[in-house]
Amino acid sequence: MRFFIIFFIFLEGVLMSAELSSVKVKEVEVPVIFEKSDNIPIVHMQIVFKNSGYIYDTKKGIAQISSKILNEGTKKDGSVEFARKLESRAINISVHAGSETLVIDISSLKSEFKKALDLASSLLEDPNITKEALSKIKIELNALISRKESDFDYSANRILLETIFKDTPLEHPSFGTKESIEKIDIKDIKKYLKSNIVIDSAIVVVGGDLSKEEAKNYSKNILKNLQRGEVVDELYFAPKSEGDVVRNYKDTKQAYIYFGAPLHLKSIKDDHYKAKVAAFILGSSGFGSRMMEEVRVKRGLAYSAYMRFNINKSHSYAFGYLQTKIENEHEAIKIVKDVVKDFVEKGATQKELDSAKNFLLGSEPLRNELLSQRL
């Protein structure tokens, strides 16, 4: 019985009405992205702090733990009482850390948005950075890590990233390890928040039933409570450029196969839409994709097989997955390699391109139907 992953390498080969403006706060021009939508009387706001996600961690897991602390309410009210204040007015305030950014989400009815900003300001001024809150978060993260250890899919994907992005922050889980989490203390969290929640790295995204001027005034009101600070340089991590195969043996009757490759984009702005169409044709469109057609439909080697592109400013790569019987592993791997090689060398057919265009043009408006999705 064995469990393994493989990754192979191939080389280069509704109209939105958002407006971009800015507000000046403490001598800093902060970008503000605004979209008006008066379908229902609600307001959404995101304050995005760039270059502050987990790839910038000074200690593994510090971005995740610090964002979770901000979801524990204020020190004055505690998590329960602060949550009651939000719930009584149908206000949502949540904080999360991604790979590149830390994001504060604020949303409410238009009539309650000023109160929502007041509560968000109090959260930033007096976060619940206590031993009790930190202990609770560490227990939750350790439980999460323990559950992940028995998840074959998660383990395979982690090994894939560790292999492709060896010796970079991306080889580590975003929430850290049990050992790194244990070493994080209150002083580390205060330092992280002080360094990253600063006006200089902020971008505001706001929309809903309000005018552009109201959006800018609301942005100023929340930003004026922040301090100045330095913005760290953007990081970029290139995927490993040579092929490799890694096997990890577990007590299972299935082979969980994860594969990946570098994805060379010169410009996200200019190339993202091309990558989206290519990924759709190659492996992200379900039964219509080449990967599914060759692996499952023609040969019955897997229930599902896909390949997608992960595109970010700091890193981009192609990745895919399939699960098959152990005795079919070599054939499945060969088919995956052949499908990708053929696509890279010959490209898409006109029929595939037309079908992809028609589907994407029809589905994208639905994917961005809600204001929150567009923002």
C-alpha cells in the first residue's frame, strides 16, 4: 500500500463600474477602489494591508495568529461581549491573513455603517491581546494541525509545495507548525500588528449604497486611527525549474497523485485572462477538459482529474490532482505528462477555444453577480 505524489515540469511555452481614487491621510495617498450599488441598503469595506501575509512572517504562523487575535474582540469587551455588539446591529467585522496581505472586512446595513467603523476602530486601538485569547488560538491551531496530519489530500498538497518552493516561506503551512506556534508570544503579536497595520501599506475597497464622497469620508475616518510605518519590499518566489518525484507511503489502497509545474507570466495584468482560458481547456472545466477526457472518460483511471493555475504577485504555478488505484499509478502519470506536453507543444484547437470563450463569457457575470464578489 502506498501513497505518493508526483510533479512534473514544463517550461514557457455585467460590466463593473469600479472607480479608483485616493484619500490623503497623514501625508499618505491611500488608494480607494469604489463601486456604487443601490440594489439593497448595505455597505461593504475591505482594508487591505499589502506585503503582510504569511510569506512575510518573521516567525512561522505569526500572521495567522495575529489575524485570529483581531477576531477575538477588544480587551475591554472580550470576544463574547464584542460579538454581541456586532450581532445586535447585524454588523460583520472579520480579519484574515492570506499569502500576501492582511485584510479587515467590514459590512453592515447603511444605517449602521458609521457604528461599524466605530467598532472596527476600537478593535484596532484595543485588540484582545491577552494570554487567554492567545492560549485559545494556539489550542485551535494545534487541533487543526493534528486533523491535517491524517488528511492524505492535504499531506500530498503540502509535499508538492515543499518540493516546488523549497527554501522559501511557501514550503511551510500558512498557520505554522506546532513548534513554531508554541514559540509565539504576546510581544510577537504586538510587534506584527504595529509593523503591518499601517497607513503606508493600506488599500481601501468599498462599495454599496453610498456616494463616492461618502466612501472617501468613511475611508478617512477609519484610516486616521492608524499609524505611519514602513512598507517592506514585495517578494517573488520562482518555482523549482527541474522535475522531481516524491513518494510518501501511507496505509491506503489509493494513490493520491498531485503534480505541479512553473507558470511563467510576464505580467498578471496582460496574461491572466490568457492563463484562465488555457487552464479551462487543459484541466479546470470538469468533463469538458482534456485532462478529464483522457484520464477518466477514455481510460477510467480516476473519478476526477483536474489541473489549474494559481496566479499571484509573489508566485505562480500550475498544479493538478487525481486519485487512482495503486496498480494504475504509472499509466496515470504517463497520461498526465502526455496531455500536458501535447497542450504545450500544439496549443488549443479552435473548437476548444470557442467553447471556452462561450462558457467563460456566460459564467463570469454570474461569478461576479454580488457586490461583495466584485469588490
